[in-house]
Amino acid sequence: MCGRFYVEIEEQELRDICNAAEDSARQNGQQIEFNPGLIVPSNYAPVIIGDNHTQFMRFGFPSKKQGSRPLINARSETAAEKWTFKDAMKTSRCLIPASSYYEPHETESKKKEQYLFFRPGKKVIYMAGIYHDDGFAILTRSPGEEFAWIHDRMPVIIPEDYMHSWLYDSTAALEHAVLDMCFEQIG
């Protein structure tokens, strides 16, 4: 499960994305409080919903069950069939840009260790997502073999060459997910 990720605005690419989201909020008369850095559920984050459209959304897809908490992840293998996500999979796909993401690993002593995942060369990652209203969820998949011991799921990371396809064409871009990741234990 991907429940925490990091948006580092010292990276020019992410700074440009955040600036575009701020411009969008201003044009729509919205007062969004975005704090770069660690993003956790219910925080605002920049989300790309079109080639030339970026906006801030809350991390958490609205649940269709009355009184339920927002959903932060959706299994990429089944999202198109689940009544909660199937409409968004058809018409409301997005990209969530980030510097890195965190995954917990529970040790035999039940202690949780945190691992930070990032792309080689500290490239921006674009996680596949779906949205409804002003909330989004990150799509997850089975991890690469080298990461399976840490966690049984990881975000679907869309390669730059498939970003347009993911946003506009089909879900086939999920089959080309980036698995070339680096990680380090941080706690």
C-alpha cells in the first residue's frame, strides 16, 4: 500500500508542476493550502489530469459507502471491475508526480521499518492514479521480485513515454510500469 509519498520542490520539474497547480487554483478562485514535502492521506498534492492541466487534489478517493474513509489505493489488476473505481478507470485517470514514496516493512519483532523508494538519478516518478471530485487514489501492483520482501504492493509508475496514453487512450500503459527503482532504509 502506498500511503505516503514525497514532493520535493527543489527539483525544477516538480516545482513547475506545483506552480501550474497553483495557477489553476488561482484561476478557479480556490484557496488551497499545499505544503510540499511529505504527503499523507487527506493532504493536497499536485495531480496531472491532462497534458496541459494540473491541479491540487486531496489524497483520498471518495468512498461510495456512507461514512467510510476515503480510499488511498486501488489494485490496478481489478480497479476496472470494482464498482467504486470502474467509472474513474474509464474517464478520470491521472498522474501523481512525486520525488519518492515510502513503504513500511514489518519485521519479525513487529517493528515497522520504513523504506524510501526513488528512481535512479532521482528522476521524478509519475504514479498512475484515478480521481473523483477533488480526491485521488494511487493504483498499485505486485512489486518487482527484489522488493517483494519489503511489501506485497507498490505504486504503478508510468514511464514518461506512456503518460499521454495513460491519461487519454487506455489502461494498457499499466503493462509498461517502471520497476527500475532504488530504495534505502530510513527508519
